[in-house]
Amino acid sequence: MTVFAHFRNAFSTFRDREALIDGTRRWTFRDLEESVEKIAAGLAAALPRGSRVGLYMQNRAEYLILQLAIERAGLVRVPLNVRYTAHEVERVVEDCGASAVFYDGATAGRIDALRGQGVWLCRVDRHEAEGGLDFDRLLAFDGTAAGDPTDLDALCSINYTSGSSGVPKGVMLSHRNWRGVTKNMLIDRDIRSTDRLAHVGPLTHASGAYFAPFLLRGAANIIVPGGALDQLMPTIQQHRVTAFSCVPTVLTRLLNATDIDSYDLSSIRWIGYGAEAIQRNTLDKALQRWGAVLTHNYGLTEAMMTCSYLRAEDHKVRTGADAGAVRFGCIGRPYSFVDIVLRDKDGRPVATDEVGEITIQAEHVMQGYWNRPEETEKVLRDGWLWSGDLARRDADGFIYIVGRSKEMLISGGFNIYPAEVEACLSSCPGVQEAAVIGMPDENLGEIAVAFISAEPGITLTRETCESYCKPRIGIRTPRRWHFVEHLPRTGNAKVDKGALRASLATDVVA
């Protein structure tokens, strides 16, 4: 049984209950089902089963409606981060061979390269479309209903994550994968029919995954206008929101908001955070204010962002000599239907309190990377997903992240790979060498720091480099810059990034 088959039960059981709220617009479960069925029928009439469909828009109800309709029609959803540049969108659409892209006013200026390319472009907030029906005509479609998706191993979505080489990789997720992650959420997380879930994080990431289990429980999903953080607390107060998930950056900004005590947030009973390292001062403040409801979720795109979780009551040690101590850096314990083994580089499980790479086995582990079998073989070995994250496990089974085997850094919940940024910088006119490292940041968790060596006779500035990078790599653009005569080298002639990190305390930052 696919996840959508379970949605039918929810539509039938909760027909007159509120399912979706976006500003003044509201959908009951009955309304939602009708919209999904009409759009799915229109999509199925226009596109062959298995066609890829991109969703490129800010947080809005249409995203979630289309998420369901695409699955219902037997098509493959391709989430496109609203922060993608025009170049990134073009690259992903070309890579997956998307037949259609749905977008809105927030992204309309970045799809011009797709026009005239045979791609169905449909703007959801206006009567505008190229190569197919506009959104209003889809909502009114009265053709034959789409056939039910029945193959659990058929593709359901392709979720892109950047590769260390700078080439985006499409994570292939089946209907079985989505059923697996939904099952884990429903069994292990306390989700109730009376809940009201606020979506403030990007629907292209974890927030979109939470949609299914909450909807299946009969809970209401509420879109924070535009996903804007300054609208989160007013939304919580107005709609008596009971749950939301976010990156630690959001928690930091909430806790530092001067007007936080002017809002009634007493309805909250469930806060989830994850996707990046949390700063210790943020965790301490969050535990002081929300300790009874604060939970942490660990995962990665290749395992649908749901591998382990730390319950509110487990943030602090409860017994023994360390009773009361905060489990900082802890990602909790695996979900009920997830196996996590820490292994050394040869694949052998490590002992308690020893460091090893997190390997994962679960129903929701990806099928592989789209059209990248060699990359797939590197991370899927003998039925286990190698995460690239290094961790240790204590005697009570709690797992602590200690570092990354890859150089990836996470800034504001967005994955940044230094090699990808370095590749862009090295193509900038006047740049001779470039190296990028991460450093802790109170607000974003981490930020990218660039070290630049210019060609002889060339003077480079931050403004010059930023103006070159931002149109090409968007949010991955470094936030701090060092301009140096040359980059330090190790004995084997590699760039010495340890020396670069050590220099941060003394070098002048541009």
C-alpha cells in the first residue's frame, strides 16, 4: 500500500476537518481531496507515468497540493529549492529531464532559460503557462481520473543535493521509501489529530516530509506566510499552532527576538530542530524556555532526513554521576525501524565510545543517485548507507556527532561543499588559487570562509568576487574573505586547511 492509499483513508475519515491553511485560504480534507484529484487527472492526461515534475516556489499551499497530486498521478516530484539561482535550476531540470516545472512569483525571474525548451511551465499564482494548461484549468479539469500508483518501488521523488565536485546529485526516493519514513514518524513521534503544524522551513526539505504523517493523523497544516521567520510567532498565536520544525538558526533568531514575550506561544507542545549543528548558547536558551517540548531530528537527504531523534526528556542525563548534564552534540537514538551501526574505514563496527562513520539501514534509504551509478556505489555498500558523518555511541545507546568525513558544512540549514565553491572561485577572473573552509557562526551554525590568492599584478576585492559568485552559486557564496599572497601547503603539496583555520585568529578579514 502506497502512502497515497493511506491518504484516502484520511480524506474519508476527516472530511470536514481543516487540512490546510494558507493565510485567508482554507481547505478541508474534502476540499483537498477534490483539488488533488482534479490536478492529478490533468497531469496524468498530459504526461506519461514516471515523468519528472519540478516544484520551484516559496512555501505555499499549492506546493503541498501538487506534492500529493504528482504522487497520485504516478509522476516523479523534483523539489527545487527556492534559493536556487537560474543557473542551478536550469542545471537540475536538464539533469533529471523534467517535463514540467510549477513556479510562482518568487521564482518567476529565474526560469527564463527554460522557456522554449519544450518544458511545461506553469505559474501557480497567475493564469500563466507555457506548453500546457495553466493552474486554474488544472483545478477545473474534468477528465478521467488518474490510475492509482501501485508499484512501491517506482520513483516517487528525486531530491537534489550538491555533490563535492560541484555537480548536483539527484537522490532517488521510491513510494516504499516515503512509506517507510512516514511509518517511522507515526510510530515514534507524538503526532495527534488535534495538532496544528506550522510550516516555516522550506517545503523542499524536512518540513515537506512532516506534511504526510501529520495529514494522515487528521492534523491541520498551516503555511507561515512566505516561510518568513518574522511571521512565525504571529502565526503560532493566531492559529494556536502546536508543532513546528526548524533549523537551529531559526531557534536562535526566535530566542533573541526582543518581542518574544509579547506573543502567546503556550499552544506549542512539539518543536523539532535539526539539519545543522546547534550552538551551545542557543541550546541552553532553548532548553530553558522549551525544554519540555524540544526534540532533535537527525538525517540526510539519502535517508529522507529521518534516522534518529532525541526526545525532549533525553536532552539531559537523568541518572548517575552526570545527572542534569546537557547531551550537547547528541542526535539521540535510531527510530524504531532504523538500524545505525558506527564503522571504521574497513567496515568493522566500532566499540562503545569509539568514533566511527554512521552507516544506516532502513526502508527509507534511497535507491541511489539519478544516473550516477559510481557515486551510488561509494555510499551504498552491502545494503548500508555510508553517511560521511563521524560519531560515537555511549553505553546508553545515545549517538554523538563528532565531525564529518567529508568537508561539507551546513549554513542556515543549507549544505555547502567547499570544492563546489572553490571550483566557482577558481574560474573568477584574476583568481590564481582559492580554498574554502567552514567556521562556526552564532546565527547560521557555520559559514563559508574563502582564502584567495590573486594572479600576479591583479588586485581583487570582496565586491569583485561576490559579484562573480552570487549569480552562479547563490547562497553558497562565502560570507567572509581573506586575500593572501599564497596558500599554505602540506608536505605532499596539498593546501593545508588546518593552517588556514589556525590563521583565522590573526588574519585580517575583508
